[in-house]
Amino acid sequence: MTREPEKSPYADSLADEILEEIRRQMPFLYRATIHTPAVPIAERLPALEQIARRLCAMNGGARDWIAPAVRSYIVLSLEFLKLQRQLEQTGRYLLSSEREAQERVYNNEDVFGGYYLYGLLLSEALWPNHFTLNSHYRDHFLPSVRSDAHILEAGVGTGYHLALLLEARPACLYEGCDLSDYAIEFARRFAVAGAQKQTRTSIHKRNVMDGLPAADGTYDNIIMGEILEHVERPDRLLDETYRVLRTGGTMYMTTVVFAANIDHIYLFEHADEIRRLVTSRRWTIEKDWVLPVYPSDSPNAAKRPMNYGSVLRKPL
Amino acid sequence: MNNTEKLYKVVADLFRVEPAELNEDSSQDTIPNWDSLGMVNLISELEQTFGVEFDLLEIADFKTVGIIKSTLADKGVEF
């Protein structure tokens, strides 16, 4: 049985152009991207449009970034599917050390300098779980951040969290760190150069696992999006962020359960493992969310891919 | 069975279409069952059947049966 090509119902904004380009390059992924009843595409389009406008500005107003960015999104999505299959067969992530991840991913021109960051950025709006966690970040974390708060972001990545932060709290004092030159340059161009006003931001090349050059209790809030699964000792990362946060301060933290990516190292097999780890390092969980990648899975399932998000507090 | 017939059989079995309905223009647009899981199974089946390995950038071009055939040919599979 065959059928006529499916036409995109979207046709007049940057977000629509992106969807149309996905449909053109990889029709099955277009269908998978838009047919997600849990978070209808119409809800995700404003976030995609916002990302696209910043990317347009970052590329001098031209639109020639759209096709390669969409290809990056396709490669990232296919990579997840392929690596997830391997994970289900072997029970292990592809890499097991931070050193391997640095060599093969963060400092690799073909990966971080190539498809990874653009693909990840589009996934922030297009992958339902990324979109939902970003909505929680905006609705449950940012409102609690003071306008002049001193903020640390451990692992800046694309700069997407920073961009949302600067829109909500443009006067905050922000320090970010990342160990990839590609990510730092990308985040500066995407989030800082695209900000509406002068900002008080600095981004440094630094591995949080080496320790942070900050006194105890320096920061009011911390952002740590999808970093825990990238390190060999997430307990140490939770301890170091705890140390530099002020008592009573909060951290927005996300990670994944049994969800493969090229640079994932530490494997959580159940959301409760994350909860136990976090509370064992003295944090309290204010709110958390467990989002199965496949809607038919229960959030309580073991060894199924899920995204995890939380607001953690350093208790008084 | 020649390699073209093997390729069409893999695609037909995975996506539940008749081999006779397939040609090099058959694509994700025209095969309704070509979804995410099907794509992963397709890669795995092709790698096993033809003894090759694909990289991600090659897979990212797998939009039609003809493109898959041409990628296999580039890897030394004779058609």
C-alpha cells in the first residue's frame, strides 16, 4: 500500500519553514515530530519560533542556516534511535569515561562543532519532553529567581536556559561554565549577543568536576540541565554544586533515565535512583517530573527511556 | 535472489508492503509504515543482510529506496 506525500499544514513563519524542511528532508521524522498528542505541535511552535528568530539574528538575518540546522536535528534524532537500540541490547551506554566524551564529542569539530548544538537547540522545542521540561523551568523555577540573583549554570551547552533566564531576569549576575569551546562560543552568540539589553554574564571554560573557584554559599540559584548523566561521579557534582549554593537556594536540575546519547556516561535505570542519590547528598526535592520518552511507558518503569527534571533546595 | 531483490524484500517485510509495489522512488512519503522504529529496524536489517555498516550522515539521507541502494553500492554491494 502506498500513499501520496503528506503536505505540511504550516506555511508562514520561521517555525513553519523549519517544519517544512524536516518534512522535505526526512518525512517519517516530520510525522513523528508533529504527531505527539501529549504535547500538540501547536503548543511547541511559539518556542520553535523564538529559537528560530534568535538563530536568524545569530546568522545575520539570513535563513540559509535552516537546512543544515534541520539536518543536525535529524542526525541527532537518528543517533538517539540507533544508540537507544544498542543500549537496550547491551544495557550500557556507548562511552564510560569523561575523557572519552571530551575527545569524541565536546572537543570534536564534527560533533560539537558540527551537528550537535544546532540539533539539540531545535530539540528544545520539538522533542516533547525537552519542551515540557523547559516549560517547567520557565513556570516553576524562573519565577522564584530574584531579579538581581547571582546565578551559576553548570554546563551551558547551547545557551538555551541562559536565553530564557535573560528574558525573565535581565539584571541577574550570571556565571556559566562549560568544558567545550564550541559550546561556549555558540552560547555566547545565541543567548548573550541575542539579549535585548546589556547583561551581566560571563561564561568560562571549566570542568565542574575539577571544583569551582567559588566560596561556599556564593550563588543564589544554580542551573544544571542534563549534566548529571555526562559525568562519572554524579555524587561529587551534586556535592560541589551544594557547596557553592547559599543555604535556602534552589537548583534546577534535569537528567535522563536509560536514554542513550553519544556522550552519556552515567546510567540511571530508574527515576528513584536519581531521587535517592540527590537526597543522599543532602538536597531536598521541591518538585520533580518524570517524563517517559514513549507515552505508553509508566514513569515507574525500570530500564525505559525517560527525562527527569526537578527543583532542588539546599535546606535551611 | 539478487541484491536488488534482497533489498526490496527487507523493505517490504519491515514496512509490510508487497515487493512488487516497490521501486527506487519508493520513499518515506509513499510508505505509510516507515516510522521511527521501522527506520532503526531497517538500518539493522540492511547491515546484517549486506554485511555493511552505515554512519549517521549516510542514514540521514535514507529517504528513498533508490538512495539506500546507491549507498549500498558505494559500499561495494553489487547491483
